[in-house]
Amino acid sequence: MSRYNPSPILPTPLSTLPGAILSPASDGAGEHALRSVPDLVDRALGAPAGSVRLFMFDTARRLHVVCERVGTQQMARKRSARRREAVASKRPSIIHLRRPAGAALAIVPVLDGDEVLGVLEVSGPASVIEESLEALEGVGLHAAVVLHSLRLIASARFQDGAVAGIAQLMYELRTASSRSRAVIFSSR
């Protein structure tokens, strides 16, 4: 089952993540692009993956799940230290899992140039994961483009809001009936 999960704890928009610096486009294109990641992973592997998780960093450099599809077989979840290792090295890694037998977990850093935006985790049969690591890196690049684009959209919206606030203040100062009213407007 595929589902869009903006937060590992609460079903809230990306913009409400602690220290979030992005929010999906208002037309839903950003959310659609994030939801497409598990399907891209399946195409890259040539078979359905066991589970797919896309994590992104907030401004405090904590990872949050932004897209997740849980497979039919429950896979043991690895500690975040494994993700941190992949982020630090900026190289994908494969971890062979004890259960189910013959399964592996690929941890692929999501890179935008030299900046790590997040981590893509994919579990599935070890032979398929090992053969498809390069293709999974390509999916990671796709996810990086999506996350980078969403960050740019959010930044533009933030700047637009700041400019609108300054314009409103300038209007109120210009139309103030007295100096004391202008002081009141500027101190709000």
C-alpha cells in the first residue's frame, strides 16, 4: 500500500514539520511528485520493492519521513546511525537483513550537488537491490530535484509574504493621519 506521509508521527502538511523549509506547491504537483517515488523505485528495480521510505532533513538536520510505502512483509527497521553513515559518506550502502532471509536494505543519499537533502531507503530481495543500486541512485536524483524545487517554491512564497508585509507597512505609514498614528503603525 502506498501512502503519502508528511510526518512519521502526525498526518500533517510538510510545512508544519519542525523547522521545515519547504511546503508542497498549492496545485499539488509537489505532493504528486513525492508520491511517485515508490513507483519510480519499482520501475528501477524491475519488480515491486518490499518497502520504500523517503526521508528529508528539516532545518535542524533531523530526518523525517515524507513518503512511505510499506511492503507486505515486515522488515526490521535499521537504526538511524546507518542513515547518518550514508549521509556522511554521500555514497549508497546495502545492508543484508536477517529477516526475511535473502532481503537487503539499500540506503541512498538524496543529493543536490554536494548537499544532502535526505535519504531514500528501499528494501527487497538482496539480488535485486544489489543489481539495481545505480538505478536507485537515479531515483535519488529525481527525489533531490523534487525536494529542491519544493524548497525554492517555499522560499519564493516566504519572500513574497515578507515583501507584501513591508508594502502594507509603507502604505499605513504614508496614509497615517499624524506622527503618533505612524508610530503606532510601525510598532505593531
